[in-house]
Amino acid sequence: MFSRGVIVAPASGVGGAVTLIRLSGEGSIACCDAVFEGLKPLRAVATHTIHYGVIKDKDRVIDDVLVAVFRAPHSYTGEDSVEISAHGSQYIVTEIIELLCRNGARLAEPGEFSARAFAAGRIDLSQAEAVADIIAADSKAAHTMAATQMRGGYSDELNTLRESLIEIVALLELELDFAEEDVVFADRSRLKSMLENAILVTDKLMHSFKTGNAIRNGVSVAIVGAPNVGKSTLLNRLIGDERAMVSEIAGTTRDTVEESIVIDGIRFRFIDTAGIHDTSDRLEKMGIERTLKAIERAQIIINLSEPNGAFETITLSEEQQEIRVINKSDTVEVQDTDTLYISAKHNIGIDDLLSALRNTVDTDSLYRGEAVVSNARHFEALRLSQHSLHAALQALQDCKSSELLAEELRQAILNLGEITGHITSDDILHSIFSKFCVGK
């Protein structure tokens, strides 16, 4: 997928106090030795040690640095690696990288360090993807989920499942070799139990995708209702900023406005929508069309009304939830227990609304360290694998041939292997690693 040789790139942001410059590949220690001057040459030092010195271009000192040396195979990439901690000036970092490139290194491509770690067997493909997720994590839950996956997450569970399927397939194929003798090597009762367990495991992981996808991408919340019920005022109150224009004139909001906040470790993405009503105004019609599209893609619908008003009639999908909220309710005496009563203008009931939103996402299993699937690629592979497992179980119950059973199980193994990278293609690998930052 990538060419070999010594690669170099900043592994942290440039412009701060310190920047980490990473090299990896056979010859990386010698490459750094050519420009580093310390108490002893790096080729003579032990692995996992840090050394003070200077980076020099001939007689010109570029910077005082700390250099960490990691010898293969005990490094992130499984190769000889060097990490240079230099001052974070853009000029200094550029000078050091250009100097290293003149001495045998080349600039790393996006994700190339993690790709080499995958190729060396240091991490599997799902763990490599978690590296990108942990960098992008913008909430406690997203960080916890990515960290669990990076530490092995459901890889161990999938590998155990995959190995048990491989064992059964081997026994079934052995039966095919002795077909004329009508010998049974794969115990059918054990096979049935194993298939039922495999279906339970994949079903559990697939079921977690709803939560995982919401945590990874943020929970989309559409605020809908008739004109002038206070949708924009509510959005401004929730995010703590005057983001949406507020007016007593109906139809002020003519387009969707999006902002996000973190509630107890979960990011929620709010969409303030145009009021739904009959209108001949062309711009308002366009805003209402966008409102209807926002409702379709939202996971949570805040259906906002006001005292003596009516809620919008919304057809929910199986994946959507509705929270009914009465705004401007500071004078309401009788309240329905199935409805939240707030005053966005006077900050009444907002904490109850935030709690209701937070309760739509169940993170108990996540914080217990259980595996949560957040990647659509993984979900699709699990879905295909489970389809093959169901087909195999049906074939077993119908007393079908060992060959048919083995073929369905091979397909399940193939799909499970695509998650962890045991079976994959260069196109898939390039698509995954190209989304990484250069230094990872």
C-alpha cells in the first residue's frame, strides 16, 4: 500500500511550545544520527531512552532537542523509530524536516505510521481506525469509546468468534475429504450451539451501533414547531449564545441553524428549523422544505408548542425519538406528565430538558468498558456476517450438506475478517488510512 524507507512528519501540532517530529523505518536512527549531536551517537544507545542534544546543519545549530529512540520491534510501527521533541516554531520544524529529508527520509503520507503499525501486526485494522477516532474525539463518551476500541475493544471478541468458526470449517472440510466414508468430524450439536452464540455476539454488537454512531458523530436534534413558538430562543438558551435571530415576527427563521453542545459527555447537534405553516412566500417555503429534511435525518425531535397551542404531527421512524415541550409555560398551572414545560426566555425547565436529552443515549455499557460499534463499515460487515450465520444455522437444521455449511461459514469468517483486517484489500486500506492526519 505504501512504499518503504524512512518516513518523517510532525506528530503533534506546530506553533506551540514543543512539537514532536516522528521518524520510522529501517535507517531512521542513522538518518537522525546524521543531524543530531549529543553525548553519544544514537546508534550506540539503548531502546526506549531519551537523549539531549542539538540538531545541526553542518556547523549551524537549528535547535536544542530531546530525542527518543525506539528499536524494532518495540515501537508503535514495529520498526526502528525516533521521536524528536523540538521547539514548536514553524520555521524550526520545517528546517528539521527538510534536513532529515536531505539525509534519506521522505515525508510520510496521511496515516502511514498507523498503516505500518497495522502491517507489522502491532494493531489490527479496527484499532487503527480507533487511532483516528481518538484524535477526533470531542466529548468524554467519544474518547472513551475510541480508547476502548484502540485497546482491543471488540477485536478480541471477534477474533475468538472467528477462530471458532475457522475450527468448525476445518472439520467440515475434513468431512468432505472423507465424503465416501460418511464420517462426521464436526459435532452437530456443538455446531448449533456455536452458531447460536455467534449470532448473539454479532446481534449485540450490531445493536450497539445506534449508540456508537450517535456518540461518534453527535446526536442530531431538530427543534420543530409552528412559527413564533420560541424555537430560536430555545436554541440560544441551550447553547448559551445569541446564535439564532429572535423576533416576534412569525417566519423570522427561514433556514436551518445548527449548533452543538456537550451534555454530560455526549455531544448534541441542535438544528433550529423554520416554523411549519402554510405560506405563499417562496423563501419561507424553501425554509420549510429544509425543515422537513432536517426532521428526516434527526435522531431526536423536540416538538415545541406553547400553552393552548398544538404540537406538530410528526411521523417518527423506528430510530427516532420525540420530546414534547411546552414553551412560555411560566404561567401554566396544570401540566401533563408526558410533556416538559419550560420558559426558554426565563430559563425555566431547561435543566429538565437537558436531562431528557441526555437520557436518550444509554452509555452505561460504554462506561463499563463493553464494546460499542461506531463505524458504519464494521456494522455492515457484522450484518453480512450475521446473514451468513443465520443461513448456516438454517442449513444445519435442514440437514444440508457439509459443503453448504462450510461455504456459509467461510462467508461469515470473511466478513468478520474485514473488520479487523485479517482479510481486506489495498483499496479499503487506502480509503481508511488516507483519512488520517500525516503524523499518524
